[in-house]
Amino acid sequence: MKLIDCSCSVGLKTVNYEVVNHEHFLVQEKVKQASNAEALLEELDFCGIAAAVVAHQAMADVDPDYGNKAVLVETAKAPGRLLPSWTILPPITEGHYAPEQLFPAMKASGVRLLRAYPQRNRYFLSGLVMGDLLQAISDARIPLFLSPSQGWEDIYALLQEFPDLTVILYNYGLWSHARFTFPLLRNYPNFYIETGDMQTAGEIREICNRFGHERLLFGSDFPSNAIGGPLAALLGSGIGKEQLEGIAHGNLERLLEEVRL
């Protein structure tokens, strides 16, 4: 079965890794990281992963512009297998993130997915701050990776403002997230969840049964998780072959095909 990990990172973090637990305390721990594409490819090969969507740690820890350039250097080492993603900033302060400049640059660099680290990069992800960009991202069907590691309220508020925005949730904690995510799955058809933190028995199967397997994308959020754990959770989820294939690669491939740049 073809497997695409929809969320990996390269580069070393500048601090110990932050993990969100069920009580929303930040736990710092040392984890295995991939300093470059070669190290990430070793991890992918070991787990039988065909391709991966890649971010660079510098996007959040150093500087978004530097991180966006750095990820292209690394993904160019395995074109077609390592798929670059970029992060965004408010165009009111960094004009080159306005859609009329950002989107052509994305197209030229083969970037079809975006990320946002508003707390780390010191801005609010809202219509007041960057409404034109967020609306353009929504209209272009560009998936936007978001984590609730700093709180769920901002994600709820964002989707209330931009209900058609394609959002991929990741790094949401290993304990049950259902009370947070089920309302979003019910109300926003373009809300998706990366499966990296779904390592509790029955989670994947329950979402498939209630909302459809189309709302899940296989991903590890490496290095927050080792790839093997999320992979074992997916393969042992007890869902059907068609559902497995969709989560493993089909749903992400469909989202990428829908992007209009």
C-alpha cells in the first residue's frame, strides 16, 4: 500500500521539543530529529513511506522567510518524494506574503500547502490582520496546517470567519480530542485531521464511521512522533481497504489536485 506522510519536519529545533498533553501542559522532551533531507529519507525508508510533505523547523524557531527557503533546499534533494510546504506571515508587515506575490512564488517552487505559526511568529491569524490572504487561500483551496498547541479558540474563531478554508489539524495531543474536533468535523466540510496523534484504540475507526474516512490524512508529525506509532495505529485500526487507501494517500492526493494556483 502506498503511504504518504502528510506532515514531517526537517531541521533541528532550537529548544527541546514541546509536546501537548491532555491537560494542555507543555512537556519538554528530547526526541530524534532529522537535521536534513537525508536523515528524513532514512526514517521514511525504514517505515516504507513513499513520500512526505515537509516543513522546516526554522519556519517557527528562526525566521519564516529563512525556513521557507531552507525547506526548498532540502526537498530539492528528492523531488517528487519530498513535497515542500511554506509558512505565512501578515502581508500588512511583510508585503511579499500578499496573494498576488505569494501564489506565483508557490507555483514556481512547487509548493501547494501552507502552515501558520501565529504565536511563535507574533501575529493573530484573523480576518482583521490578514483577511485578504486568508480568503485567497480559501478560494484557492490551499490546505493550511494548524495546531491547537496554544489553544483551540483561535482555530474555532478562524473557521467561523472563513468557513470554507481547508484546514489540516495536527499536533493536537495524544488524549481524546473528540469534544474539540467533532464539532469542527460536523460543521466545516473542509476540516481535516492528520492522524499522527490518533494512537488511542478505535479513534480512526470511529471518525471513519461518523464522518467518513475522507476527513483523515495519514501523517506522523515527525519528529513530534516517531513515524512507526501513527503507522501502526493506522494499519491496526480495523477499517476497510478502501478507507485505508484513502487515508494512506488518496485523500491528500485529492486535496493537492484541488489546489488552484
